[in-house]
Amino acid sequence: MFPKSNRRYKLQKKVKPFLQHILVFTVSLFFLLPFLWMLSTALKSDLDIYRTPPSWLPYDLELVEINGESLPLYTVQIDGMTKELAALEIKRGQGTFVDPADPDAIIEVRMRDAEPILVVRPRWQNFPDALSKAVRTGTGVSFLTYIKNSLTIAFFSIIGTLISCTTAAYGFARLNWPGRDKVFLVVMGTMMLPFQVTMIPMYVVYSKIGWTNSFLPLIVPTFFGNAFIIFLLRQFFLTIPEEMCDAARVDGASEWQIFTRIVLPLSKPVLASVIVFTFLWVWNDFIGPMLYLTDPKLFTLAIGLQDYQGQHNVAWNQLMSASIVFTLPIIVAFFFAQRTFIQGVKLTGLKE
């Protein structure tokens, strides 16, 4: 009886983790498939995008070099015979083809009798083409401009958030002053106000002081704190032993020295979390830039993608390439800061 129960327990111990991994993998596919389809579309040729039925693998035309020129190969039906010919020119349903074995033989064929020969070949050129292509004709604005604008706003927003939120959180966590807890409740109460409620009053104020169509409405508010970030930092600061700060005070350290030399160095995990959170919010922000920015040269990447999609004759492969570039910094930022990010969130709110 006991040996059988032992074997069953060992079997369950081996099978259960396997089934759990299968479940997690299955659920993750729901989130991974859209990204994989976006990547597949980004690597497709112009011809392959509209091919039916669609395929996951990126196909491109098979090319053959004739007289120093790369020409696409087609399977052509001529008098009941199938030949592989290279297309010189295709116009109005009529194609001019040449036989690779006999470059001097020019053949006119209806395109309904021709089928392109496709091979699996990712078109990596879509990425530089998408980034360098002017989104609006005549403006010279490309996705590189949008990326530069997004990085500029994200950089200064991270600086503003770190400066304002760390000092405010330290004041709420470590300094005793009259009405501290009441003021903290008021700050937390601002979390219940969505951006849509304050959007119009803020726009009116910024328009009257002449800040519209600039980065100032998107950057300056970060220097005045964020309720969620202040709460996150305050809860982490409370986990740092008070005895360390008291020892520093006995040695004659000021509150600023305690803050900069003891508290901040011990708060690297939560600071990494703050940087990742702020970068994600700013990088993905759509309403703010759409509200305040009107000059295409100042658009962020989120607005630039929407603007590009609104143009006529959208090249979907290049749009997906730009979308990959938009998503890539988020993935890279998370993977590089994954350990400190998870550690910061895990430790926040725990007090020893």
C-alpha cells in the first residue's frame, strides 16, 4: 500500500509541474500570437501582404539575374506549356517576360496566365525603409523624428518623476510634521481623478500661458509628483530600518545626507520599478500628445503611427515594422530590469 502511494506521489510530483508549464504556455500564446503576426507582416514583401490565403512565413519573389539586373521569376503558361520566365515589365494586366536561358527572346503574356514564384525570404529592408520614410509628403518628418521626440519626453519625465516623487515619499515616510498623514490622504485621493476629468481645465491653463504645441505640458507636471509613484516609494522607504537613519543622525548627518547616502542607495529595486513604470506610461501615452501637439515635427511615436495609418495607400509591412520598433524598447526595458523590477514590487509594502 505505502510503496504504491509513494510511486503515485512521485508521479504526481513530476506530472503536475509539466501540466502547469503547458497551461502557462497555452495562455501565453493568446498574448504572443498578435506580436508574432505583427513581426511576420513586418518582414513580408508588398506582394505577400495581400496574398490569399495569408501565411505566417514571409514570402518574397524569386529573383534571377539577367544582364546585371535582378528580375522576378514567374511560372507562365504558353500554348499549354509551363515555363519559368523573368518579368521585365508588368502593366495593365499585360507582362513582358524574358527567358533566362535566352535573354534575347522577349515574350508578351497576359498576367492571368502568369503566377509568381515565391520563396521564404524575410525582407529586413522594411525596417530602415519605414524609419526613414517621410510620413507626410513634403514635411521631411519620419519615424526617426517621432522616436527622438518620444525619447526626449521619456527622459525628462523620468528625471522629473524621480526628483519630485522620491523627495515627497521620503517626507511622508521618514519626517514627522503636523498634518503629514492628512496631506498623504489628500495626495492618495488624487488617484481617484482620471485624466479625462482634469484634461480640459489643464488644456485651458496651458493654452493661456502659451505652452500648447510644445513638450512642456507633457514634461513639467512630472516635476510635481505622481500619487501612485509617491505611494510606491513611501511604502518601500518604510521597510528600511529606522535604526540606520538614527545612527546616521547620531554621527551628525543631516536629513538630506541620510536621504541621498542611505535611503536612495538602498532603494535601487524600487527606483528601477519607477523608471520602468514611468517609461511605459510616457512611451505609450496617446491622449496627452494628441491633445497638446499639433505640429507633425513634435509628434511622438504613438501619434506618428496613427498619423501614418491615416494616410492614403498605407504600406502595412512598413507600418508593422514601425510598430515593432515602438514595442521593442518596452520589451528590452523590462527584460533588462526584470530582476530589480520584480524585487522592487515584491518588497514594496513589507515592513520588517
